Amino acid sequence: MKQKGKYGVSRKYLLQMLMMTTGAMLLVLTISSFVLSYNAEKTALDMNRNANQKVMSQIHYNLNSMNEIIKNLAASIYYNMDIQPRLTSQNENMFEIISNQLTLDRIVGSSSFVHSIVLYNANLNAYYAGGNMNIRFNDGVLLDRMRKFVTTEAAKVRKMELIPVRSDSSPEGQVDIFSFFMYDTLGPYNENESALILNVSPDWLIGNLQTLNQVDANQNGHIVILDRDQAIVASDLRIDSPDKEKLKNMIYANLHLTQAKQRNYVIDSDKQYLISFLNADVNDWIIVQVQPYEAILGKVDQLRLTSIIVTLVFLVLAALLFWFVSYKLYKPVQSLVRQTQTFRTGENDPGEDGEFAYISRVYRQMTEEYASLRKEQSEQVDLVRQYYLKRLVTDSHSFPDEDRLKTELADIGFPIDFTGHLLIGLLRIGQYRKFAEMASYTEQSMIKFAIANISREIVSGTFPCEIVDMGNDRLALLIGIGNQTFEAQETAVKLIRNVQEVFLQYYKIPLSGTLSDPIAVYRDISKHYNLTLQYSMYRLNYGRLSVIVPKQLASNLQNEQSQIPPDLEKKLVESIKANHLAESAAHCGKILDFVSGFNYDNTVQAIHVLFVVIKNTLKEMNANKLQYIPVDLNTFMQEALQEEDMDDIKSMFADLLEQISEAQSNVNEDKNQILHDTIKAIIERDYRDTNLSLQGIASMLKMSPVYIGRIFKKSASISIAEYINEVRLNKSLELLRTKNDSIMDIMEQVGYSNPSYYFKLFKKKFGTTPKDYRLKKVLP
């Protein structure tokens, strides 16, 4: 099959259909054939097992029957009143001997399986034979074997059991006769004890095995009988059979299965055999059946071969059928590929990825092109719409002809009727500077789009409205209120508050709102927009979530104040100098609350003045202090004036005051640390001076003893006097360890003049006296 159709598209889907259907059918047929073959093999083995069981059971039965016949015959002869004297008499009577031999000949002649009968008289050590003429002569080979049994090999004799008898010249696996002994003793045979020996010909057993093997219709198999010594006593193999040695080796290699009555598979020269065992009750013999595995499963192999041929033929026919059906099913796909050729470009060459990938790629390109066209068309309409609306907001005087304006706005779907009143609102994004730094241009556009959608959804439920993007952080709302005026303004305030809440909830971005007074003439839209833009600056005074209307700003617009109250300024300065953070933050907050009532320009100016007051106070403090208070004020005012909310400015001033307070505390701590280090240095230097004390150190530093004592104890957690004693005692400990001077000299060297006081302090600190300490260091 061609990999590509005439339209240049890979027929991957068609090939997949053919491969999947053919593969599925092949899998089903393979599994079915395997199951059929397995079941056939299992059934054949089960049938063979049953047949083997029958054959071996029949052999077992025949052995039992023959054994009973031989027992009965031997008993009848042994207890015959005419024969019995021949076993026990102590003298020979020729007439009786001849009569007994004739009787024995008659018995042997009447039985097809009896070879001969031997009577052994232990009293006379005489043997009387009947039946086979060869055994009557004293030099007969078989008679010699009888003599060995009753003399030197008596241990091999078992009463009323068939004993295989082989001559020295007999081939391996061949038995000449089976001897059946009967004597008076109940236990083992005693040497030179009178006995009746009934010899049985093996021909009847071999013939029986061959007959049963032929009945089993398995001439390729063999049946073997082993005695208790695991020697072959009978088999259906000829003596010169080439398989006899191999058969014997396989049997002996698997004799461990006789106890479990199991079967086993044996591989010999790459050929498998099935061996079965059965323990016979007669004479402790073992019946063994060996069958070639291929003979058992020959019919199964034929069935398997037939199944493979049928499967292959069916698979070929199924493949042809599936190809025909798949091609019919493939036609709609081929038709669709042909239709998509109209839209084929260099970007969607068919390649090797199949029909559906090609169709999907063409469809995706078509949808993208369609979406792009729709987007371009929508953007063009939006651009025209935004142009007219932005021009109406910023330059409404440029539309002198009202009828023409209505027509143009109607063409772009403007929903507001100019015959009624209008409101113009302004939404401003809070913290826009941070927002613009963190968000990309696309993200900013999406946020503005979300604001416009939410506003239109909420406001248009009450008033017709239109949203105009005025750039940066501003979006203008044109709201038609009809003949309503200030009542509609109050409703619009509630709607804008709803917009603020929804947007803050979902986007976590604050919006401030400003509304104009009702506009009666569309030409006044630009004037009211400019006023609304100015009024929106008062979000600094009223908060970033405020909605401002002109009447709300009346007090601010009329307030001409621009100065901070002198008393609040004085309290702020004093609290900063006294490092009272809570008071300075409270005074600063009161000042900012007060200036919030100014007009916008004066509010900004007052904030700047407040910063100057704090800056001058810090400058004055640095001029009068020993250490400089490090506070960076370079960018504070610039950042403060960029804030949009008085609460944020309060937080910034509170942070500034906290920085100043922390810097003051750090300076005081540094000063105390310097004083602490100086006192320690004086003590380390002058500890030898017996007059060294708190008062002396205070006199050196020209400070109050109480002050330096409090500062030192706060830093070191011990008093100056305690520290002096600690230094002196540690120095004396070092001298006691390193010098050979007397204890009194060392005491004076470290600044002590009173021995008892020195000893008392030394023992209190180290738990021993100076003398004991020195002795401990000297002694090993």
C-alpha cells in the first residue's frame, strides 16, 4: 500500500486501522489455537493415562490370577498322598518313583504354563523331576540351579513366590523359568529342607505383555516387569532389540517415582518418552510402561498443524476483508482531506504525521485565522469607538452639530440619549506606580478590561453607561441619568462603591471614584471631566477607596489655611527630642488629620512643612549631641508625595519617627557601652592601686559616682567594686601559679592591704585559701 495518497497526505490512519484489526484478529486466533492445542494435548494425555491404567491394571490382575493358579496347583501337588512320601521317605522304591514321575508328567502336560516339577527329598538328598525331559538328568543346567537354591543359595528362596531363574549363559533381561518353592517351614527356607519346586515357563508372561500392548493400539510402547531386585523379569522387547539398553537406562533413572505412582517425561537423544509405574502385590514386582511422547500426541500434532494452516488461511481472508471494509470506512476521511486541500498553505504541508493530524492542523489554522479576523474587526470597531468617546470626554466642544454627533455615536452603538442629563465619573487604580512596575503591559490591559466589564455590568443594570480608557490609571464613565439629577447622583455613588467592593474582592486592587454634578448639555462634558479629574486628587484627603462628589469638597475648597498649628508643632518637636515615640506619633497623626481639611495644594504643602519640621529637629539634635543620629531623609519626601492616601502618609511618618527613636536609643546604648569599656580599662590598668574605688574613677571621668555606678552595673550586671575585686583576685591567682613571691607580696602587688580581707575574698571566690591553692599546684 502506498504510504501517501494522491493528495500528498500520509495514509497513516488507514494503515493503523488495517494493522489494528489484523493484529486483533491474529491475537484472537493465536490465543484460540493455543487454547485448543492445550486442551487437545491435555485430553490426549488424560485418555492415555486412563488407557495405561487399564492395561497395567489388567497385567496386575493377570499376575494375581496366575499366582493364585500356581499356588493352588503347588498346594494340590504338595499335599497329594501319592507324592508326599517322595518328599519324606528315607529309602527309595523304584516302582513308586516311576509312578510319581508319571503323575508329575501328567500334571505338567495338563498345564500350558508349567515347565517342570522337581521334588527334593532332604533325607535322601535326591531330586525327582517331572515334565521337561532335560531336567531329569543330573547334569542338567536347570537342575544345578535347583541344587544351589536348596544348598548354598537358600537365603534367596521365598516360600510360595515366583523366583526368576537365569543360567549363567542367559542374556541380561532373559529369565529361563520361574521357580515356585513349597516346604513345611513357615519362615525362611532352611538349607537342605525337603521342598516342592514348581517351575513356570516365562513364555505365558511375555505373551500376555505383547497381547496387552497390541490391544492398547500402541505398538511403539513397551511394557517391562522388574523384580524386587530391580532386575528385568519380563518385557515385550526381543532379546536382540536395539532399544532394550536405552529402555532399561530410562527405567532405572526414574525408579524414584514408583513409590508416588507418578508419571514422568524423559528426554533421551532429543526424544521424549512417557514412563508410568505400578507396584504389583505379587512377588513385589514393578510394572513399567514406556511410551514415546510423539506416539501419544501424534493426533494432537496433526490437529495443531491443521489449526495453524486454517488460522493462516483465515488470517489472509480476514486481512483481505478488513482491507476492503477499512477502505470503505476510510473514504469519508479521504473526502475530508480532499476538501481541506483548498486551505493548504506552506505552513500546513501534509508531512508524515497522518490524516487527522493534518486535518487538525488545517482546522486550527482556519480557526486561528478566523479568530484573528474577528479580533482585527473588533479592534478596529473598538478603536473607532474609543476615539469618538475619548474625543467626546476631552473635547466635547469639537462636536458643534448635535444631530451629526448622535448619528456617529449611534453607528458605534453608543447607548446614552443626549436629550437627558449625564454624569461623568472617574475610576482611578490605587497604588498605580507599584502596579505599573510589577505588571506587564498585557496584564495592565487585562486589569483595565476587567474594570470596564465589572463597571458596565453593575452600572448598566440601573443606568445606560459607557466606559472610556483615559490612559494611565484612569477610566472615565459616561452615565445617562435621563431627567433625574442629584437623586441619580446618589444612586451612582452606591453603584461605584459596589464596583469598588467587587474589584477589591477578586483582584485585591483598590479603586477610587469621583462623580461630577449632573450635566445638562453634552458640550459641557469636557469641562466637568477636567473638574472631576481635579477632584479625584482629593483621594489623598479622603482615602483611596473614597467616592468623591463636588458637594463633599465644599469645605476643602473654601479652606484657605496652609499652616500647621504652632502648639502641635511644638509638642511634636519636644516629644522627638525626649525620644517619646508614642507621643511623637500621636502628635504627628493629629497634624495630618488637621491638614486633611485643607484644599489639595495646601495639604501637600503642609505635608512638606511637617517633613521640614522633623528634619530641622533632627538636625538640631545632631548639632547638640556627642554622637550623630543616623537617619536617611533623602528620599522620604519624594516617596511620601507619591502616596495617594493620607493613611499611607501617616504610616510613613510613623515609620520615620520610629527610625529616629531607634537611632536615639542606639546612640545612648553606644554611649553607655563606651563608658562601660572605659571604666573596665581604668580598672585593668590601676588595679594595683590600693586606693582604686568608684569615687576615684568618677573623679577621673568628671562624672557622678551614682551615674557611672548605675550605667556600669546595667551593662556588666555587677558593681564597680565587685569588678575591681574580681580583677584583683584573678591576677593574684595567676601570680600564685607563676611566681615564687610570698602570698603577702602577691596580695600587695594586686592592690590589697588587709590580709584577712584578701583571704576572705579569695576563699569565697575559689573555695580554698591562697596557701592551699599554691600547695596543690606544686604537689604532683
